[in-house]
Amino acid sequence: MAIKILLGVLLTGVVIAGFGFPMSAAPQTWYELPVIPGLEDKARIIFFHVPTAWLSVVAFITSMLYAIQYLRKREAIDDIKSSAAAGLGFMFCILATLTGAVWAKFNWGSYWNWDPRETSIFVLLLIYGAYFSLRSAVEVEEKRATLASVYSIIAAVTSPFFIFIMPRIMTGLHPGAKGDPEGAGPVIEFKMSPNMRVIFFTSLIAFTLLFYWMFTLRVRAARLEAHHHSGG
Amino acid sequence: MDFLAQHQLYIVMIIVLAIWLGLYLYLFRLDRRLKKLEERSQK
Amino acid sequence: MSATEMTPARFLRSVIAIFLKDWRSELRTRYAISALLMFVVTTIAIILFSLGSEGASADALAGMLWVVIFFGAMSGLSRTFVMEEERGTTLTLQLIAPASAVFFGKLLFNLVLVLGLNIVTVLLYAGFITGFVIRNVPVFLVTILLGSFGFAAAATVIAAIIARANTRGTLYPVLSFPIMLPLLLTVINATRLASEGAFFQEAAGEFQILISYIVVVVVISYMLFEYIWKD
């Protein structure tokens, strides 16, 4: 219960701060955000875009972990969890792709450019799509769960390759791509001021809590459904 | 019209806030309904 | 050595036996030789016609070669499992051979199939599509070899997964593409390097990625195959 209240407070705060805090060239007070030349107000989207992208990856990993558990223990609940996480991940992935495209339009001129990070989120989208296509194509529950689990593991194992391949192939628009100093992360490039960083990390935490809550809700609903089916 | 143009950002903020609070309340209600269903199926 | 012990020699023999079974079946029906080759010929012809007299840049041509190879793989590499389902022989195979032998046997079959197919594809492509020039042939050959390995590895495990599903035909590329994408990107890049005439050292990075991809996919497929195969 406390988590939900906390989530409510945090995310509300993030929205207000993220949008409400004025930007000024030379921030004086704690609630003024620095202006990033070229971006100005549009930079605010980072408070929302990055967390959704982050969550779509977290959800993917969660789904894979439950997939492994399912294969090991063969308990239906693990597949329910794996599927629930994937469903949320899919949703957040779509949001991440869309917010990313909007950001790209403001920042670099066009909605899509096939830069490494954009391509990665698109591939993640494809993986989620493939996962659910597979699930819908198998009718027997146990087989469906098994095959879906296997696929999510295979996908999870082959995706890290992108981390190594992408930078070799193209220069990226995203900070942190080829041509950028080694070790520079995607966000650090931004050189966020301390108060921006607070908002950002709070947003990250709040979104994660949101994900956790939605995940438990989905699992509970699926559990009830399964209960009903088997004669509750 | 001028007012809207000047304070665009705050309009966006209100909209996002409204969407978020709506979602939040929806999830809350869902949570409570699930809890009731769970208690019923326990019996 | 008891009669039921699975020694390495026995295992290898099972693998080869499964490979030969599929191979002989293939020779009988000649599906690969007729349908698959026609597919490749048709695809290359379509590309030729769409390019017209304009042609395309060397990079684009390097990429397109692998488009043809990808769809060729999608057409042909699922057969090895789907045909077992269609003929109703899956259960028999499950009983008489250990799961991993089935996996390696069919992997071997797909490997031979895709290598043969790709060689023909490359010959046709290089022969008919002007503008496709390879300046560093050894790099290109290694790319084709490793690429074929990679395709065979990924395609085999996905084929096993979809063999039991409903919409097999369309599901196969949908599931395969995200898994094969790292392979595709690397192999297209390597082909581009070969086409430009880069030195072997420059392409070595791509080859490393290809080899690790192959190893990773084969290992994970081997570990998961039992779950896919057994009911």
C-alpha cells in the first residue's frame, strides 16, 4: 500500500517538476533547470522517454528470468509472470519508440534514422511482437508456455550482440555512439545539472514502481482467471 | 489565444498530469476489485 | 560397453544417421533442387528487373545479397522439422533417437543445405548483377562460410520451435528475423568490406562476432532443444 502512495506522489512530482520547472540560461534557484542549447524545452522529454526505454529492457529481462524458472520447475505461475512482464514490456517499448521518434524529430530533424539505439529499440519491438505471435500460434497451454519460454531465452541471448555490432556499423545520433568518447553513457552526455538529475532518477524509480505495480496486478488477474477455469 | 501560446508548456503539464492521475485512479480501482475477487475465491 | 549405452561413437552415428535420412529424403523429393533453387533464381531476377539499367551502390548490392540469402533460408530450412510433423514421424523420431542427436543431425542437414544454396545464390548474384564487385575474395568466402553456419544454426532451432505451431509459414520469418539480425548486420558489413577491398585484418572483427554468434546460438539451442522437442 505504501508503495502505491509513494508511486503516486513521486510520479506526480516528476510530472510537475519535469514540465513545470522553468528553464533559464543561468539557473539561480533550486527549481530552475538549465537550458541546453539546441534543445531547450524539448529536453524535458528525457524524463519520460528514457524510463520507458529502460522499463522495456527491464521487462524483457524479467520475462526471460521467469521463462527460465518455468522451464526448470514447470509451474504455470512462472509462465503467467513471464507473459505478464512481456506484455508490459511490449507496451513500454511502443511508448519508448514513439517518444523516441518525437524526440528525434525535434532534435535531429526526422522521425527515424536507424541510428544504433533507435534500431535496438525497434529490434526489441520485433522480439516482443514475435513472442506474442508465437504465443497466439500454439493452443496447448503447456506447449505454448514451453515454446514461448525457449524463444524469450534465445532472444535474450542473441540481443547482447547488438551492443557490439551497432557501434561498428554506423555513427549514431544518440550520445554514446561511435565517435563518442569511450564509456560515456547515453545520459551523462547530457551533462544534467544536479536538480535535473534528481528529477530524472526519481522518474526512473517512479516508473519502475509503476511497472512493478502493474505487473503484480496482471499476475493477480491472470491467477484469478486460471483459478476460475480450473473450477474455483 | 495569446495566453495559450505563451504558457504552452504548462498546458502540456496539466494534460499529462490529468492523464497520469486518471491512469493512477484506474489502477487503484483495479487493485481493489482484484482484492475483492481474491477474498471471494478464498472462501 | 552395454548395448544401450550412448557412447560418443554411437552418438555420432545417430547424428549421421539422422542427417542421411533427411538427405536421402531430399534426394528423393528433390524439393531443394527444384523449389528452392527456383526461388533463388526468381528473387535474383526480380532484383535485376527492379534495378533496371540504373543499378545500385555497392553497399546496397552487398545488403541485397543477404536479403536473397535470408529469404532463401526462410523457404528451405524449416522443412527438416516441418516434414516430420507433416508425415507424422515426429513421435517415432522422439523415441528412437536422443534429442541432441536429432538436433545435431538436423543442424548438419540444414548446414549442408544452406551452404549449397548460398553458393548457388552467390554465383548467380555475382554473375548476373553487374555492379556487384568483390575486391577481396578470401574475405568474402570466409563471410559466406561463417554466414551460412550462422543461418543454419539460428534457422534450425527456430524451425524446431515453429514446427508445432499453427501458422508455421508466416511465423518462421517473424521469429527468425530478430534472432538473425545480429548475424545479418555483421555479414552485410563484412560483405561491404570485401566489396571495397579491405584487408583481412579489418574484417577480422566481423569474423570474431560471427564465430561467437555461431557458438552462442549452437550452445543455447543444444541446451534448450530437449524442451522444444519433447512433449
